[in-house]
Amino acid sequence: MNTPLWFSNLLSWSVQVGLVVVLATILPRLFRVREPGVLLAYWRGLTLVSIVLPLLQPWHHPRIISAFLVTSELAPTVAPPSVQAATRWHLPNMEPLAWIAGAVILCGIALRIVILLFGLRRLRQFRLASRPGPASAEWFAVAEQIPAFGNLRVEFHLSANVDSPVTFGFGSPIILLPERFLSLGKALQAAICCHELLHVQRRDWVHHLAEEVIRSVFWFHPGIAWLIGRARLAREQVVDREVVKLTGARKTYLEALLEFTAGRGRFAAIPAPPFLAERQLVERVALMLKEGRMSRGKLAALLGVMVSCLAFAVVLGARSFPLKGAPTVQAPKSGVGGGASGGVSDGTSSGIAGTVSGGVSGGVSGGVRGRISGEAPRVQRGSEPEVSYDSIWIDTVKRGRMVRQVRGLGTLARSEAGGSLLAKINIAPALMADVRPNETATVDTHKGLLRGRVAILKEPTDPSVVVIVLDGPLPSGIDVGAQVEGAIDIETLDNVLHVGRPARGAANSTVPLFRIDADGNGATRVNVKLGRASVNDIEVLEGLKEGDKVILSDMSSFDSAERIRLTPQKNSTH
């Protein structure tokens, strides 16, 4: 069963981001880049690149060579020619798993957004329940003592709902302090207030809130969460370094960090960074204890190398796991290129009518008596060219049961043990994944149809051969060793909208088709989204409704026309 295109692209993007994140984590440690300001820009940039990665790379569009026009005088009993999509790996039964995964991802996004909104509401409740700090407190003077904070408008509040200082708010930011803050020493109070005031000055809560939104949308990818976590650590390290620079009290500030190493459980539910987040203490303290700094020249050179490595990783990921767009249809060149070979019969018996050299293969059953035409002359854009009913194949969109099949050629045989009648059918390797034991099969002997069931997958002597046990006697004139055509029913779809498979209709693609007007005098181009496909039929997802009549023949000669005029059949008796 085919994997949906959106799910395949999601997996490819996830792997691409994973490769970038792994390399991005190794490089700073390898080159010993510890400058927090540089790392903050580094991690933020990587987060942005990961999100827009689909826009930074070319998408792979599989090419499908369109089929040829088939005259309508042959068509009443003939299946329309179809072209298989480019060969790709087939994963069994992936489609339902993909839709389940998609539903889980969407539900997770919705849940995370709801949690974020509840967190914002809870912050508002904390603010309303808090009380202003005493105006006489010495830590109020921190903003006045440090010139950098002179123009800040911020409120200090005491709250029983927090156990660590926290800052939030846009226009009127507020710093919530735990009630035990008053029992701390004056030096610790000043260091903590300086830390929170720097967050206000830098408008870090805006960045924190944006990161929460990104985490909510991409919650399913651990790489995105890792990048955001590293960016938050770097932001705190930038503030730590600035606090030590402004206050000159490194030891006091370290003591302030250690004061809040426990009791941070309630901050998981509010979208605001605490004074000390979990798993940050060791790295923050370690950086403050290191005195050495890297020169600007060396830092710039190392950043150039790191960026080059990451660019290479992006290119490698895009080539190894490309994102795929809708298949593009390539019209055939003029002429058939070799003609139709294989004895095209003018009888009425069903069978394999022939093989078209140049890439379009497979049987066209039902007594083909016409011709296969090459590419017609192109038309001027905006004009309405005339097309005869004689040169097109038409089908009506139906709702009901559709049986998906795979087909192949083979021979009749007898089993070695009980003498049961068998058909050994060659199936293309790309389609073998869809075949299961005991599935219903029909074998066309060219003189009658025989029913049977799949008995053996991948015969030991030939892994591409499927063995079908047949019911009933052989038709008269047919014996063991005769060439036959087998069709295996791999899936039955109930109550689906379906139509004959267009010449340019690949599974899970969107193709332009001409829909015939109600009066039958013309046809209009419409984009039709197609789903699961069989040999002769394909599911219609969007663009058509039950009862619509569409042209299934190759109309690539009229790609520049939005409408065509239909002329009567030459042999019409009306």
C-alpha cells in the first residue's frame, strides 16, 4: 500500500532536521566554542533553518511519461491505457499507520496549544493574586543604581504561587518573587533582581513565548525541542555573564543560583522562564567559573567552518532524503518510436492485444481494432481547439465498489503432488508487497476466464512468480504451458468515488482532466485529486462528482487550452 505523500515528506524532513541537529550539537564541543552570545544566535538560527528547511531545497517531482490517444471506436470494451508511476519502495500497510500518526500529531498540537493558553491564564491569575513588594525595600534601588535599568518600567510583586523568581509581560512587565525572597540577604536580593531586570530589558519573555509556540507545533520532533533548550540555556548564560559584569559579585550570584536549585515543579505549567530551570545549573556555573575567552578572529574562523559543515549537512540530507512533490507528466515525443508490435488482433476475444515499444507496456483487452496516434499539434493559449469524439476515450465517475488489482503474465502448469491446475504469474517486484496469500485471482486464458486464489508468494525458483491455484477445468483448446494473463484482487474499496484510470493518472496525485459539459458540446479543464489506483480504475478524492463525464485519453497536446470544443463522431447515426 502506498505511503501518503505528506507523511513521506514529514519523515524525510524529520530525518533531515535530525542530521542537522546531531552535527550542530557536536561542532561547538569539537571546536570548544563557549561564547554564550554567539551560541544564542547559533541555536536560534538553526531552529529557524530547521523550520524553513522545506523552502530551502528543491523538491523532487517524479516524471511520468503520458500514454497515447486511443480512438473511441475501440473503447466500449477496452480499458484505458495507463502508465505506472516511477518505481519506488513499497511499505506494506503504511497508509492507515500514516493517517493514525497524522491524527496523533494534530491532536498533540491542539493539546499543547490548549495547555499554553491555560498557562497564560494561570500567569494572569498569579499576577492578580500577588501583592506589590514594599517600596522601602533596598532591592527596589537596583534599577536606580545601575544606569542600564534607569528607563525600565517594571513592577516587583510578591507571590505565594511561585517558589522561584519569574518575569513575564509585554507592555507592563512584572517580576514575581517568592515570599521567601524577603528572608534572603541584601546582596542575594540585588543579584536576583539584576538578573530579572536584564530579562525585562532584553524582552526575553517574547522569545520564550515564541519558543513555546514552536514547541507546541513541532512537539513530535525531539530535535526541535533540543534546539530550543540549547537556545534557552545560552540566553541564561548571556544574562549570567552580564549580571557578573554589572555587579562584580560572582560568588554572591553563584550563591543566589544555588538558593533555587530545588522546588521548581510548579513552573512546568506556566509559559515563563524561572530564575533557574532544570538541568541548567551545572553548565551555567561551569561557564561562569571559566575565565578564558576566544579571540574574535579565531571565533569568526571557527564559525565559518561550522556554518560550512552545517550547509553540507543540509545538502546531504536534502539529497539523501528528498522531499517529493506531485508527479509531473512528460508528454511523449512526436511519433510512436517503433510502432505497435505484438500482433494487434481485430477479433472480439479478450486478451493481450500488443505491446507498444518505447516504454508503454501491458495488454489492452477487448478486440483492439484502431490505432495509436502520436502527439497532436499544439494549440494557442486561450483558444478553444476542436476535438473529435472519435479520438478520445470517455468514462463516467461512479460511486460504489472498486477492486484494486495487480496484473502479470505467466503460464499454466500442474502441481507435482495432486495434479491441481496452477497458474504461475510474474508480478513486478514493486507490486509484490501488495499481494497476500489466499487473495482472489482471475486468469484469462484468451478462451475463457478461470477463478482461483493465491497459494504461494515468491516461488523458491523465482521470487517474482506468484502461484495461483485455479478452480474448474481448462477451456477447450487450452493446455498446460499456455500463456495466460493473471489479475489478483489486492483490496476491495466500498462506497468510493472512482473512474477509469486516465492516461496521466498516477496514484496519490493531482492531474488536470477535461470534464465534459452537460450539453456534450465542450469540455473544461479541472484539477482532480486522485487517490488509490488499480489497473483500470482510480479513486477520485476531489474535483469531480458522481455522474461527471471526463476524458481519460492523453490530452497533453492541449495543455495550453482551458476549454475544448467537441465535434460529433464521424460514424454517428444521430
